[in-house]
Amino acid sequence: MNNFILSSYSEFAEKAKLFASNFNPCVILDSCSISPILGKGKYKLIIGFGGNQIIEPKQNKLDALYASWLKDKKWIFGVLGYELKNEIEKLTSHNNKIFDWPELCFFVPKTIITVNWENELTIYSEFPSDIYAKIINTQKYENLGALIRNKNGVSFDFNSINHSSTIRDIKTEIRNGNVYELNLCSRFLLQNTSISDCYQLFDELICISPAPFSAFVSFNNKFILSASPERYLRKVNSELLSQPIKGTRPRGKDKYKDNELRNNLSNNSKDKAENVMIVDLVRNDLARVSKPGTVKADELFGIYSYSHVHQMVSTISSQMDDEFSWKDAIKASFPMGSMTGTPKIAAMKWIEKFELSAREWYSGALGYVDPEGNFDFNVLIRSLFYDSDKKILAYYAGGAITIDSLPEEEFEEMMVKAKAIESLLQLHKKD
């Protein structure tokens, strides 16, 4: 099926996502019809599902993924876990892993569905007309009520007391010149947890908190429900584009308070300092694989408003040098600077010391690579991670710590970022 214009995008998208969610593996990348001012993604919605070609290399993981793609240059969808840093930068991780999932997990889908911003539908499949007919005939599900059963409640790495103490320790290292900015994250964990319908829960999450880089993933027993507002990296032909977020405020209860919070973020020198440090880091990362003189900041300190938060977003782009591949662009820039700090390698070493749990897939990246070597990956934040075999559910939140950080404000920001997920869990709380 080629270049079919949808008469009703929202109705088709709802049915297509529900239909695809019945397959495993499955990746749904949903913009929620939200586009950044700069760097609009190629697709409003892209889905890959079905097939049995899973790529989970045990060593030289990124090289092995690239070699697998290079054989026949098919679509691949998947996850780059944060701990992949150990292979790229020769680092180590010793913190507790609760999931122990592969650090890199991709698959070659049997069917790909794309819808661009002009509502043009394309289905890549052996029998595209059959897939289209099945989607159109998909029936909406009935609300199943309570989806989550948990007996133990939420445990978390940091409370306000040990979080404040850790921030003071980080600021000591900043004063000593060992690091300038460090992203500190906490894991929120629910063990002995059952979810009756992961896709329905994702659908409710993006209703509560729609975001431009939202995603649903099922890889066997592994599930991601993401309402991510952040792009890690996009490649279109030779152009690379990254959009790091640094700076967050909650939405106000009324228009006056909302504007006050937005303006506070826009004019805050601390948030701008955090943001510009990461912009410089990203510029340096992209320069490693780009033509000289092409790395530029297209937008500094843009303010983007979502359902629960205002975010400060900057956009950096470059023209990739012809001698490099999409693998090289990821190697040069992963993990993303917004989730590490500066200097990057030193920050990752200190993160390992100050955080209490391994991040695993959190603050990694999720996306696709197409047959031409173009790609788009989000940052895996504002996301739920669920293992249906181990009955473990986790989410994470954090923020950048600088010399100007106030512990009570940093703790409040962390909780603001977790608010949408906590609202969803509270809605479905059932012992």
C-alpha cells in the first residue's frame, strides 16, 4: 500500500496501535501529534511489529548491530540501554540491576506502519491490504478497570534526607574541580506487581501526559511505557540533530501561575547555565563525526510546555562527514549529555558512585533505523519499565546538579518529573 491519505488520522492511529500491540515484538513510536518547533520528526506515528529476528549481541554490541543491519539494510527498531556506555567508553557498572535486560535489543519487524505529518499512510508488509483491513476492523477495548496489582508499594533510592546529603557530596566534588555538572537519578521500584494490560496502561499514560517522543515496547517479557518529551538524536541524510532538555518547572494551577512558572524557567540563570553546559557537550560530541564548521546551535533555551511541565530545550545540528556511518554518530554521542553531565566521562564515573541502582534501560534511547541509514531516537525518561516474568515495575526521575543547586529544589524537581507516572499508578492502585 503506497501513499494512502487518511481521512481520520486519530481513528486510524488508535486502531493501528491497538492492533500492533497484540504482537510481540512490537515498537510503537507515537508523537501524540506534538511536534517541536525545530526538528520535526519524519513521522507522526511509526510502528514496527511481528517477526522473529531479534538482535541481542553479547559483545561489540553496537558494531554487531550495525553489521547485522548492513547485510540487507532493513528497518530495525529497538533500545540502546544506558549501560552500553561501558562498551563505548570502557567504563564499568557495579550498582544493583533489578531487570538484567540486554544492553542492546533490536528486532527486524515483519510489518512497518508509517504516517507522516500530512497523514500519508504507508504499510510495509508482504500483504499490506490485509493488514490495513485488519486494522480498520479492530474493535476498541473495553476499560478493564484496575490494571495494576501490587502488595508491597513503592520503594525508592532517595528520600528528601539522603537525596540532600548526596547533593552536598556532589557539590564538594564540583568545588574540587572533579565534575562541573552531574545528573543524579533515583529508581522507584514496585516488586510483586502484575499488570493485566500493558498497552492499555500506556494508552492512559499518554492521555495523562502526551509527549512528542512517546513509545510502547514489548520484547517478550520486557515492556516500556514511555511519555518521553526528549529527543536524543535524529539523522536525516547527512544532517544530525539533537535536542537536550535541561530545566524543568511544573505547570501552574491557573493561567497566571502557569505564565509565572514559565517565565521563571525562561529567565533563570541556573537553568540556563545547566542547559548551555550540555549544549557545549553535545556540540563537542557531534563535532567528532561532522564536517568542520557545520555544528551549530539552532535554538538556545527554547521553552516547551507539556501537560505536567515546562521544559527548557536547546537544538543542536550538524552535517555528518561522509566517512562516518549512523553507528559512528551514536558511538560519538551516547549516552546523551543531558542524562550524564560534564565532563561526560568523569560525570558517568561519579554517577556510578552516587546513584544507588543501575539505570539499565532508563536514560538509554529507543527508536528506529530505516533502510537508508536514517534514524530517530528518544531519551528514555518519564517511562515505566516492566518485566512480566519477574513481576517487577520501575520508573526513574532525577535532575542536573550544579554548584548552584539547592537540595530542596532538586528534590521537588525530581518529584515533579515523576508526577504523571505516579498519577497513573494511583489511578490504578489495587492491593
